[in-house]
Amino acid sequence: MYTIVCDIVKDRMEKDFNEALRVLGLMVSSIKFENKLGLNVVLELSMNTEDENIKMNN
């Protein structure tokens, strides 16, 4: 049950972050949860080349 909830939260977070970062031309390539000093969320970002390809083709 725990992993299902984590997967749902992770998918939702990735979607929300991607929507917010799209304006900057970025996207989330990885989300990790760490339990060091409380719960930490580590985001790995990359350039969103899909949007650039769409703009160039139009």
C-alpha cells in the first residue's frame, strides 16, 4: 500500500512541477524521496526539448 501511495504522489508532483517549469523550458527528469533530516524531495531537471521541437515545426 505504501508504494502505491508514493507512486501516486510522485506522479502528481511530477505533473505539477512540469506544468510550472514549462514556462522556463525545463522538465522533471527524476524525483527522489530521501529521509535524512525529515522528508526531502530531490528533483532532477532537464531542458524540455519537446516544446522547442513543436515551436520549430510550426
